[in-house]
Amino acid sequence: MIYGSITHDYNGRKIKGKKAKGVVYGKYTPPPFKPISSTASPSFADIRLAEARQYRSVDVKASDGICAKPDKKEYTGTLVKGISTMHKSNAVPIINEQEAKEHASMRR
């Protein structure tokens, strides 16, 4: 019995795809130019001007604080007592004194 593949020959090499014969694509010819009549519809510029009149932009000033630096974030709670560094600058919150002693006695 002979086993075979459609995409590979009997040596295992891939077979190139068959190309279509004859003219596949014709030469592109653009459609003839037809100017738009101004009486049929308003021009693009007229539409954009109407939108500009209808929807005005917001007046933005630099003093309004839009690009101002945000306030510094600061923890104001009572649960976390401090921050410890365990390994390779990994910051870990310390909740009580026992945890602080454990982190201080740890070795790599």
C-alpha cells in the first residue's frame, strides 16, 4: 500500500502550489471623474462649520490645574507601623513589632 500527502512528495519535500493559467488580474481603470453639484448637497466645509457653531470647545486655561502636579499620596491609617525590605528591594508592610523583629533576623 502506498501512503502519500497532497502537500508533500514521496521524499518528504513540500510541493509548490499550482499557479493559475491565463490572465488572473486585469489592468485597473479608474472610474470617470464626476464633479459634485453644489445644489444637491451642502459641501463638507459647510457641514464642519455648522458643527463648530453648534458644539463649542471648552475654554481651558493653564491656571485651572488640568496639568498641575497631583497631591502627594500619604498613608494616614493606624494598622501599618512601617515598611521593611525583605529581598531585592521588595517592600513589605510591617503591622506589629513581632513582624519587624522577624524581618530583621531573616537571612538570604
